[in-house]
Amino acid sequence: MESMTRSSTNQVGGTKSKKVCGYFEMPLHYPRYTKNDYETMAEWRIDCLLKQYGLPIIGDVQQKRKFAMGAFLWSSS
């Protein structure tokens, strides 16, 4: 899948530059963390994971952990 970018030529110096508008790139791999991993994961790492998938980064660390587990863990039943 390609990202949506527009190329334009800069008249000063003739170099090309890319302008990004509405850019989102889905990560290649689904997170493979266990429930225990999320329960012990540092807050900054949870923030990075949520940001990488375009998910909201709000609340305290416990709320973020709960949200991440709900988003990425599937029940085995």
C-alpha cells in the first residue's frame, strides 16, 4: 500500500520536496505481547505502541494498559 504524498518542484534551486497531507501508515506486524507484557510495560512504551497504530493516548497508565489490552489481545474462546 502506498502512502499518500504530493511531490512538487521548488522553483528556488529546482529541488523536489514532498508535502504530506493526511499521512497514515499501518505497521507491518500486529503486536505480539501477552497480557503480562502489557501489565508490566512502561508507560512510554504503551504510548509509542498506541501512537504507532493511530490510537488515542489519553488517561493514566492503568487506563492506557486496559485500552491496549482491549485493542490488541484476543480471547482464546
